[in-house]
Amino acid sequence: MARQKTYHSGNRTIMIAPILRDLRQSAGMKQVYLAKRLGISQSYLANLEAGRRYPSLEVIEMYATFFQKGSVTDAIINTLK
């Protein structure tokens, strides 16, 4: 199993992959559907969710816009508190 990539903020580590995967799964979506809606490939989305790739800020913003709550950014910020 591949080690998940993480972001570091001070002394905190943020694992983005589970946040992205949980958002999609809690909405009951398949990867192929969400990837198409976001305009990214399903393989790229799978790599993001598996922690093999880092999402760009643009992709994080696309998630936040798509889920219409700032969910991704809120989840990331909450891990820093």
C-alpha cells in the first residue's frame, strides 16, 4: 500500500486524500461521475483519493465549489485548529 502524501502546516500534518474521498462517498457519487463534473480524469481523481497525488489549489477550489459549502477548505482548516 502506498504511503499517503500529506501537507505540513507548522507542527500539524494534513491528510487531504481521506477528506476528498469522504466528501464524494458521503454524496453517494462514483469517481467517474465526480471526475466528469469537475473536468478531471477519473485516474487523476483516484490518485488524489489514494494519496498518490497532491491536489492543486485549483482542484481544492473546484471541490469546494462543487459541494457548495466550502466543505474541503472547511475540513482542512478544522484540522489545523
